[in-house]
Amino acid sequence: QVQLVESGGGSVKAGGTLRLSCVAYGDAYCGSTMSWYRQAPGKEREFVPGIRADGRRNYADFVEGRFTISQDSARYTLYLQMDSLKFQDKAMYYCRSDSCNKWGQGTQVTVSS
């Protein structure tokens, strides 16, 4: 079993920066392929970026080069560096272990204009 715990959310002004973290407790395999998702009020949960076991990354189109997904070498911690935040980025952000089909509890990101 793996437990995913996110942190790093908060409130920033538009143009600001946040760095989210997600620690995978329990099973390093579950950290091999992971993703970030987000869900805004009244909207469906949507994919943001993902990282595969071979290190390849893919991003949702709306990221437009503003976010960077990374992972520590032991695959226990997943990061999401978010720069140039927009009001539209306000949402609950979740990490997901694609390898083990597990979700974290989420961390709130609020962006004020």
C-alpha cells in the first residue's frame, strides 16, 4: 500500500510562484509513474503534467511552459514547480500514482488577480 501526501499549496497573486510536493510513503514502485491533476469548483478533475518511469514528461496544453514536474531520484517525492500563475490556475491539486492507481488528498492553490 502507498500513501500520497501533498503539500505546498497556498495563496498567491497572479504572476506568483508555488512549488507543490507529493511524498509517496510505502512503496517506491508506486512512485515510478506519477501525475498531477487539478479540480476547480464545479469542474471536472483534469490532468496537469505526468512523469514516466523512463523520465519522460508530458504536460497539458494550458500549462504553456509555466509548470515543471520533477521527481527525486529515489522516486519518493514528486514536485510541481508552478511559475507565472494565473487566476485560472486556482484549484485543488492532487498527485496520483499511475503505477498503483492511488490519489493523494489534495492541496489547495488560490490565485488572486
